Amino acid sequence: MYKDPILEEIHKYREEYAKSFNYDLKAIFEDLRKKQIASGRKVVKLPIKRWSNTELHPTAS
């Protein structure tokens, strides 16, 4: 199987990053939020798109 060196590097970095927070998703989220605020870039929040059952399964009745 072909191993993509770029993907391998991304997976390695992601693993190291998660490990540095002891795999705590809340801590990772807070760190990413702080980085986002520090970047100074405008963040766009889109409304949540809700799907009805008929939209998900158009043949269902």
C-alpha cells in the first residue's frame, strides 16, 4: 500500500498535538479557540443547517 509522506507528517503532528493535551478534547478546543482569537482573522459563523427526514431520505414516506 502506498504511503503518502505528507499525510504521514500530518498524522504525526496531529498525534503529537493531541498527546500534548493528554487527548483532552476540551483543552484542545480551548487552545484552538485561543489561537483563532490571536490570529485576528474575521470568523464567520454560519447558521446550523437542519435536515428533515424527507430531505435525508427522499423516497421514504
